[in-house]
Amino acid sequence: MTTPYFNEQLAQAHRQVLLQEAQQEQLLVQLPPSRHISIQYITAGLTSFSLAIGARWKQLIPRRERVPSD
């Protein structure tokens, strides 16, 4: 059971995270377009790389050790 104090602290921390995200978005919008595109390109590349590593990792795990997803 949570206390009202805990709930208030949790709400305050969540608001802080939302404010930080909004500030980051504002800073990103202020970047020159060429830099903004570069950041998107790098992020997309890292995401693709991470997905490829995950897919390869699944192939390397022996089937008997896998946990069923459903």
C-alpha cells in the first residue's frame, strides 16, 4: 500500500522527467537542420544495429534453452 507522500513524490518525479523531455525536444528543434538529420541518422543506425544484434543473439541461443513467448 502506498502513502500519499509516496504518491506525491512519484508524481513530482514524473513531472520532472516530462519537463526534461520537453526541454530536450526544444533544444533539438533549435539545432540546424543538417545536424538534426545527422542525429536522426545516427539514432536510426544504432537502433538497426541493436535489432540486428538481438536477432543474431536469438539465433545463437539453442532452442531448448529458449523460453516460450506465449
